[in-house]
Amino acid sequence: MPTIAIVILNWNGRKYLEKFLPSVIASTYPGKEVIVADNASTDESVSFLQETHSKVRIITLDRNYGFAGGYNKALKQVKSDYYVLLNSDVEVEPGWIEPILALMEKDPSIGVCQPKLRMYENKEFFEYAGAAGGWLDHFGYPFAKGRIFDVCEKDEGQYDAVEPIFWASGAAMFVRAGLYHELGGLDNYFFAHQEEIDFCWRAQLAGSKIYSCPASVVYHLGGGTLPKGNERKVFLNFRNNLIMMAKNLPPGQLAWKIPLRFFLDSVSAWKSLFAGEGIYFVAILEAHLAFIKWLLFKRKESVFPQKRQGTLTGWYNHSIVWQYFVAGRKTFTEIMKDKS
């Protein structure tokens, strides 16, 4: 029986641990270990765990390394066949592990897999962070089966097929431990946001498959660390997305896609400013400047693809921006009518 380590990265999330950790502990798979890696919390997270969940292993980090750095530090101390990177604000069903593990054991080429993510507060609907599996469009914009930009569909079984995807959600990501370390883990420079997309991109380039397994269902609260609209969150999303493209795209595509993305991002920034959302404008401007700084001075701090031999799946060879804002297609099914 393969071993699986469920590793929850925590930073000042005592209320989430109190609410959601019991469901994780109640998972039925016998070969599991539940671990909380604490990113130097200043609340009562660690003492709460010590007093109420003595069987949960605690890894304490000396400072807040963010999502990427925190997991990299913690997983160096974890020996297991599989890792599950699980957010602290996720409720799971008792048998959520078994379908994914069965799928990955049957097909050794699957390196990363995610369950179906639904909203915790509205359980019939897909959740923003990954829905039924992540895709990427021609210009680097991420979306998911069941979630296009801010539109989350009702789950009516329309995406219940087990299929390859481009990226698995970092809110509940199963990954082979050997692959995680072979690829150098998550990119520390990202700190948080889109590091899982970058990792899955590198994994695909190395020949691994990324899958969604909708038979496994979890419920994600979302926005626990950085709420939607937070300037830091907007900054990290735009900066990290550009860095991810610069790392993983072939040079011939970079020459025109990065300038085009600067233009598209700028349109979004000015649109936000005229709508009275100055935070977005400032965050996107800062993200562009930070990307240029990375490009000129900080590239050596990132983890780059080790190979470029895999075939990309979950890649949408059109513009999701055009489909959503111009063509008016709001669902994954509608958008895939033009798939090529």
C-alpha cells in the first residue's frame, strides 16, 4: 500500500484548522499521515494543534516562506510515496483519497492529480481555485473546467470525465513525491499564486501527465490568506504569470507573447482605474516593473524546466479573453466549441 502525506501549510489559520482539520483526519485511507507545516504563525495555531490533535505531526518553520517556499522547506522533511498539498480551508469527504490514488497507481505517467473542487459555502457550484481542472490559454491566462474568470458554474456532472488537464489546483494537489523533488519543487520566487501552474507546466515538459479525478470531491472556502481584490494578491498573480511564461514558453513565442501580454494587462489596468478600482491599476503596474526586475537581475533565483520533451495537454490554442469578453462565452463547454 503506497504511503501518502497530507501536508497542510498554515499561517495564522487556527480558525481554519479548528473547522476543517477534523474532516482530513477522518479520511478513510489507512496509509495516510496528516502533517501541518506552520509558516511561523503568530496566532495560537501550534498550541491549538498540540492540545487538540496530538496525532497530527507539526513541522514548524522559522519564518513565513509563503506557499512555495513553505512547502519546499516542509517537504524536505517528509518521506512518503505521494504528497497532498492541501489548503487549511478545505473540507474533504471520507473517501476522497482512494479514487485519485487508484488512478495514479494504475497509470505511472500521471505525476499530478486534483479532485473536483466545489465551493464550501455553496456546495452545488464549482470553486474558483481549480473547479474540475485547470487549463491555460494561448497567452498564458489560466481558467478551469467549471470556472471562467469570475463565473463559476453549477456542478451538474458536465465535467465528470477523468481527463488530462494543464494544471492542478494547489488547494488540493496530489503529486508523486519523487517527481516533486526531481523538478526542484515549487518556485520559491513566486512566494504565492500560480506556483502550482508553473510546477505543472514544468512537469508536463518533463513528460508527466496532469489529471483531474472528479470522483474525488473537496470543498474549498477560498480567500483565507489573501482575499479577492487584495493589492498583494493582484500583484503576485500578474507578476508570477509573466515569470511563468518567460520560464516555460519556447523563445520564439516569448518574443511576441510577452509584449502582447503587457498590452493586454495594461488594458485591464486602465479599465480598472476608470471603474474606480485604483488598487488593480497600481498592482498591475508594480507587477510589470517587478517582472522586468526579475528578467534583468533575479532569473537565477527561479526554477526552470529541466526538460522540454513532453506534450502539453489542457492548452487552449485561442484567447480566453476574447471568448469571454467579446464573444460572450461564459462556460467551458461554450468555449471548447472553438477548440483546435
